[in-house]
Amino acid sequence: MAVLGTQVIKSIQRGSTAGSGSTTINAVDLSKSFVSASFANGVGRGKQDLSGAGWAMSSLASGAALASTTSITITQGTFYSSQSTASANAVCYWEVIEYV
């Protein structure tokens, strides 16, 4: 097994993005990098109206992916109910780690 020493991380980039879209980052090698993301206000809730006009919402799905060597694509969750469709207004806190 090869010994890499104490320096295995080349760079770490961090930031936050509100809503969906693309975020520009410094260039990374896609074969040696990954993105980690967490979301605030991006969790869905379900509710059943007991008055007889019941409705339910689906779960939200939010994510982040390396779209190219210089950008991250953020996907904001959307919930659906029998009454409306709305976005989650999620804030994505992301981190791109590139290894040597």
C-alpha cells in the first residue's frame, strides 16, 4: 500500500447558495473531487386534513453535484400537495474537496 503522507487534500472550497442554480468554483480535477452538501429549510412536512378534504405532501429532494470542473449544480426540493406546488426555499451549504 502506498503511503501518501500527511498531505492528501489539495483544496477545500466552501460556500452557500440559496435556491436552485449553478455556482462557480475554482477549477478542480473531477476524478479527484467530490461535493458534500447540507440544506437549511429544505425539509418537507406532510399533513392530513381530518375535516374530510384531506391532502398530503410528498417528500422534498435537494442535492448538489459537480457539473463541470468549475461549477456546482444545486437542485432545490419541491413539494406537491393536492392544493399547490411550492419550492422549499432551501439554502445549500456546500463543500468541494479535491484530493492530491
